[in-house]
Amino acid sequence: MSEIDIRIADWHKDNADLRRIRETVFILEQSVPPELEWDSEDADAVHFLAIEGDYPIGTVRLLPDGHIGRMSVLKDWRGLKVGDRLLRTAIAEAEKRGLRQQMLSAQVQATSFYERHGFAVVSDEYLDVGIPHVDMVRHSE
């Protein structure tokens, strides 16, 4: 396995790769309806791509208000800390932009992952696209 790099993606130039990853993870694996996966916030978000060699394997986005979301890593690369690196990169970019608070909507089964990165649950459990979620917040030092 070659090294995995994380870089800021261009929503227009990297659109096919971003869509391929999110469609595979959310639409195909988790049965999220396509009309709920894509929204107008993508155009204003900072997108990140995890790339092994020259093959994009994961993505996450950061919205201008500090919301982090749409984190997705292709199945064959899960368990290799790709998600950790994507999340740390998104948090660092938020802090660089002066966003002292980062927020996200986490699938309940992933809350411990986000807690390891300083996020805390701030809501009751709710269903989003039929999947149990909670809201989580992290405050920068």
C-alpha cells in the first residue's frame, strides 16, 4: 500500500471523484436517497480528498459555519485511519479560518470515533434519512 495523502479538493474539478466516493458510501451502501445526499451547500463547502497513490478513497466537507459532514471512506480503506486524518484536516482548516466551534451530525454508531477527536454529544438521538444520528460539537482551545 502506498502513502495516503489528504488535500483540499475543488468541487468542480474533483466533482467526479467526490461524487463517486459519496455515492458508493451513502447512496449504495447506506441507501441514502440521491436527492438527500446532494445539496446546495456543496458549492460553498471546502472539500477534502484522501488519495492513495492517485486514487481518491475518502472525502469530507467543511461548511462556512463550521459544520463538518459527508465524511466517507471507501470500504477497502476503512480501519486504516483515513477517517481520522480527514477529520483532523477538516478541524485544522476550520481553526485556520477562525471557526472556534466545529459541529457535525454523527451516525450513532460513530459517536466514539468523533469523541476521540474532542466532539461531545449535544442532542438526543434522531433519525436522519432513516439512520440514527446525534448532533455533536467541538470547541477549539
